[in-house]
Amino acid sequence: MTDPGAWATPGSGTPPADRPAPPAPDPVDDEPELETEIPLRPLGVSEILDGAVTYIRRNPRATLGMSAVMTTVIEVVVTLAQYFLIGSQARTEITPGTIEKSVGWAFVIAAGSLLLTAYVVLLLSGMLAPVMARTLLGRPTSLSHAWRVVRPCLGRLFGAATAVVAAVFLALAIPLTPMIAAVAGDAPVGVQAVTWILGVPVALVAMVTAYIWFAFAAPILVMERRGVIASLRRSAEMVRGRWWRTFGVLFLALLITVLAEFVVIPAPFNVVVEIVAGVHPSPAGGLLIGLLALSAVGRIVAGTLVNPFNAGVIAIVYADRRMRREAFDLELQMRPPEDPLAAWLPGPLTAAGSGPQPKVRRPPTPWTAPMPPPPPPPGWPR
């Protein structure tokens, strides 16, 4: 009796029982592929901005989920600070609509909110870099999968984001030191004015310059699995020679972010707050808490939608720099990777292209006498 699982070519009859069975088919990958809307080549400015929207639309749970968690934590802290630091003033001194217009603690809270938002964008640029990388190669990413990738390097990611913020603040503080010293030492008004006029522009330029140099540290740390210092150094090396283009793309993304996060999306919530503030000029207790909570909800919705876009622009510009600097897109096209994330690890060419090239001494070429010209054809004059 023959083995029912045996196989044979057509027309050859029943194979003997000792014939080996055919090899089992390879397991089919249950991970569906996406249509690659982001071109796998060096990208233009419009393609970078469109790609930042595409990876959010393709992976809404992973991108918006992480952004919602981090944005909610920040806005809860900001709302509590508003209530405890300027809430009593809003109840007794000025109308509730002037919570955002206060000069004292409100200015400090607004500056702290901007700082925390920038910190979250840096963190998200690293956390969502695997999502961008897989979308670029046509692979979907769930929230749990993205978290599994980021979790082993979460501590170093916080360290890299903190180092970038510290470098930006150091670049801002050094030019402002003479101005602070002049004000603290009660220097003449003319000296204070000169330090102000010279210090503020230099401080702003230094702050922006430092941010652009180290903006890619977070995605580099996650995708290339480097340390904090190595990621900062690698980011500066990738920006070198393309500083102005990097600045232009990130600045354009920042303008879009500010317009959407602080003007367009929170507008309906702010209108409701202003209407209630006009009806109840001096709210207290539950009404004040409700107004602050409504304003916080508006900021949470805006930050959840906008922060992944800004972080995605940073991650996609990082990918674009690797394509332009290391021909990374050609490497992926010639050898499609089995693991979309392992393909982003630096190889020998990446390591060689990310730093100064060693000087190789070539051996001298021995001199040889030139060959005599060939004789002319027969019959030609010599």
C-alpha cells in the first residue's frame, strides 16, 4: 500500500512508498503589506510633509496612541499649575478670560508648556521612528509592536531628549549671561540696552543652531541602537553640509504645527470658554475647574493630532539624509530586508560614511619610458 502523502510527476504512476514527501511550504507572513505611498528615494520638501501625514493615516493607533498618552500627561500638569498658581487671582482680581493673558505666572506656565511640548516632540520622534521606517517599506505597525521596539531603549531615549534640550538651553543662556549680569549688577541703562540688543539675537541664533544640529539624535538612537553621546555625534555628522535645508524643512513644519495646535484646532474650545467667561465674569469652584478642563481638552486634542506630525517630519528628514548621504534607498531596493527595522542598523558603509575617512597611502607608480610611435603604413612618407 502506498503512502497517500507521496508525490510524483504527472503520468509517472504511483510512486513507491519509500519516496520522500515534498518539502513543507514556507509559512506565509501574516503581516499584510501596505501600499508604499512614501517614495523610497531622496524626498522633496512637499513629499516629506506629505509623508508625515501618510504614516499617521496608515498607523493611527500607534502614532495617535503614543501621542495621546504623552500629551495628556503634559496638559494635566499644565492645568494643575494654572489652577493652583493663577486660579485664585482669576477668581478675585481679573476676569477668567485673562488666565492666558496674565503676565506673571501665566507667562511662566506658557513657557513651561512650550518646553514640555518640545520635549514630547523629541521623544515622539524616537518612539515613532520605527513606525515611519516600517511605513516607508510598506509594513503596518500596531501600538503594541511599536512599544516593544522602543521599550528596551526608553531610558536612553529620555537621556537623548534631555541632552538635546540641555544643549539648546546652554546655547541660549551663554549669550544672555552678560545681559543678566548687567541687570543683576544694576548697570547703567545704556549698558543694559547694549547687552539686550546684542545678546537676544545671538541667543536665538545659537538656540536654533543647536537644535538643528542635534534634532536627529532620538530617531538615530532608536533605529541605529546607539548610545546618547554617539547619537548626538551622529546627528551632527548627518546635518553637516545640509544645515540650511534641514533648517528650512523643520522650520516649515514648525509653522504648520504652531498654526494648527494653537489656532485652528483649539478654536472651538476657546470660543466656548470665552462665551462662558462673558456670562460669568468671576467663576469659582466647579465652574472654574470646568473652564480649565475644557481648555485642557482642547489642548490635548490639538497636541495629539499635531505632535506626531512634527515628530514624523524629524524622522522622515533623518531617513532622507541617510538616502542622500549613504544611498540607503538603493541598498534597500537591491536587497529587500526580511526585518524592516534591522535594515536600518548601520552597516560597514554607514559606519564609514558617518565620519572622517582614513587616509590611505597609495604606493608610488614606477616610471616607464613611453612606447615609440608605430611605423607608418607602407608607401607613406616617413
